[in-house]
Amino acid sequence: MNKKTFLVRIAIIILSAGLLLIGIRDRGFQDVKNKAVRICYECIGIG
């Protein structure tokens, strides 16, 4: 593995971790959970 490939991989990992932290800070996981619950309720005919 050459140095450029290694640096690109490290940059992608750092960017991914940053975006994950931003999503956690903005409570994005609650939006995803709420959408999943609504979809499940629709599938079984409650919602």
C-alpha cells in the first residue's frame, strides 16, 4: 500500500467519524428511529 492510499483512507475515516458525531449531536438517530417505527406500524396495519 502506498502512502497516498494510506492518507486517503485515514482522511475518509476521520471524515466519517466527524459526520457520525455531528449526527449524534443533532439527534439524527431519533429521526431514523421514528421513521423506522412508522414504517413498521404501516407494515402491520396499525398506522
